[in-house]
Amino acid sequence: MAKLILSMDGLVLKEIPLSKERTTIGRKPHNDIQIDNLAVSGEHAVIVTILADSFLEDLGSTNGTFVNGKTVKKHFLQNNDVIELGKYKLKYISEALAGAAKAADFEKTMVLRPGAMRKPPETPAPAAAPAHVAAPATPAPAHTATMPAAAHATAAPAEAAAAVAATARSHADTQVGVTAASVAAAAASPAPAPAPAPIPVRHAILKLMSGANAGKELEITKPLTTLGKPGVQVAVITRRPQGFFITHVEGANKPSVNGRPIELQAHALNDHDLIELAGVKVEFFFKS
């Protein structure tokens, strides 16, 4: 959640979480952030927060609203922006924006010069296995001591040959079993899932359908676009990866989309939706 840190002359006074969609700033007691100072107007400014985005709007104050030393009327707040109202300062802190900036820095590709790259060490080739494995000496069984010398001389080579053959069969069976298991495991493992296709960025147009400027079109190029008349009825259109959304900001009556008033939460806009607010009709459609 975003928050504001109120300070004066370098002394931190308090922290204010931006838990509401609309946070008013001014000298009068009914404001969400009351600053009792003559340099601050009764209703000085407002901060509208929609999900992780916040924007500041000056409400026609006498002395103006400054962000990072520059006077603003409307400003999309970034992490660590400093709002100045007379001697008071409000520092905007957004963990979501700070995390997104860190993620963007992390995803940047590191460029390496060819001369600075080190070659990986060469791995020595494994030694070739011997073609023949000598069979271990098989001790003569105890009962062979009673056998005649001739019989013992004949039986020993036969038993040694049988032992070598058994060892070779066992070794071959083991090798075949491991190879078959490896092949079966490789066949059973699922293929890697394809990478998801990137979401295409769509461009939208607002076309005035009534009023003195009927027929004029405005392309939505900013993350936040404000519609309406301050003090009467104001709405904001936000551009997100999922699409475009309209949210009520100011006024007793909520904007309507296709003849139905929207709710307090952000309302998703579809192609050729008809928006009505402050007595003006606006068509929303995607640019072809």
C-alpha cells in the first residue's frame, strides 16, 4: 500500500497510508489530511489512488501545488516524489512501484565485451574402459582337497570359466537395465511448456459524441486520463496490461457506461462503450 510521509523543516510529523480511493488535502477539518497553515487552501489538493497507481490534482489552490520543485495541476505520482504545500512536504512512498523498478533493473541484459569473457575450462576426456575385465580368482572349495590331482586340474579351469561367464552376464544385464530405465524415464518426462505469448498493447480512442466539440477524437496515450469537470463530475480512465478501466473520482453522480451507472470499483471498458458524465457523451473504442 502506498503512503505519504508528512514533514516540516526536515522533521517527520506522521505517516498517512493511502487506503482510500480519494484522499483530500487542505486546511479545513473535513479533509483527510488537514494542514492547519495559512499557506494551505481550505481544499488544496486531492490524491486519487486506483490499485497501485496514484495521481495528484490541485483543486485551484491559492498558492499552488508543487512536486519535486515544479508547480503541477495534475501529476502521476512516482515513488519518492515530494509534494510541497508551503513549508510542509509530503513524500510519496509506493512499495509496488519500487518493486517494479527493481524488477525492471534486474531483467536488464548485461553486455559483455568479447575480450572480457573468459573461456570455460576444458574438461578432460574420460579414460577409455579396458576391453577385458579380469575375473577375480575363485578359491577352490574345501572338498577339492580330497579330489585327485588330475580331477582337480580339470575342474578348476571349468569352474573359473563358469564364474567368468556368470559375471559377464550379470554385468551385461545391469548395463541393459540401467539404459532401459533411463530411456523410459526420458520418454515419460513431459515436454517443456511453450512460453506464453506476450499480451499485445492496444491503443484506444475517445470520441466526443455531444457538446461543442462533438466529433473530436482523443487517443489515450497516458496511464491515467481524466474526464469531466472538476467540482461537478470527474472520472479517470487507467490503462493497464489487462485493458482499460474507468473509475469514479468526484461528484455526487457516478458516470454511466451504456446507460448504467458504474460501481465504486474500476469498471472494465469494452470496444464501442458509450460513456456519459458531466452532461457529455463519449464513445470508447479500440484503434484499428
